[in-house]
Amino acid sequence: MWQVRVRQFDDVLEVAAGDTILEAALDLGHDYPHTCMGGTCGACKTLLISGEVDMKPYAHFALTDAERAAGYILACRALPLADCAVAIADGSEETLNPGAPA
């Protein structure tokens, strides 16, 4: 079980092995943006601030190589491999420019 802190939430998600970040958030009743839950729409795009995830297969038009290199993941496809901190890509400065000083 891994702990995932989502910047926009007050609590910490407990993510069981084999579950995605999105599944854990929805199980706790959080309003996490999503549509397809299959890695094809990009609605759950999330900035991985710290930690490590394994990404289940996804469509590369939903998350480009450049976005992945910048630290983005798809919450519907992200299986935590360690405790993580993330931020839902909401258009804020932090999620638009992840390398910018806070």
C-alpha cells in the first residue's frame, strides 16, 4: 500500500498494489477529473511531483512523450511504486510550468 498526496485534496490516498491513483481517489469519493479511465482522453493528466509510478499502456496522443518527460502522468494508468506527491493538471502555474520556482 502506497500513500499518494494530491495537492488539491486535504487527505492522503492509500493506494493498494495494483490500483491506480484515479481508482483510489474515486473510491474515497474525490472529484478527480476523468472521462475514459482507459488512457485515451487525457482528462486525468497529473503532475508527478515526487515518487515513482508504473504506467499501464495508454494512447500517446493522450500523454505525449514531451509531457511525460516534463513529469506528467495519467492518473487512470498510474500504479504507484512508492509514496508519491502529485498535482492534478488544473492550469495553475505549478502544473503548467513544473520546473518553475514556487
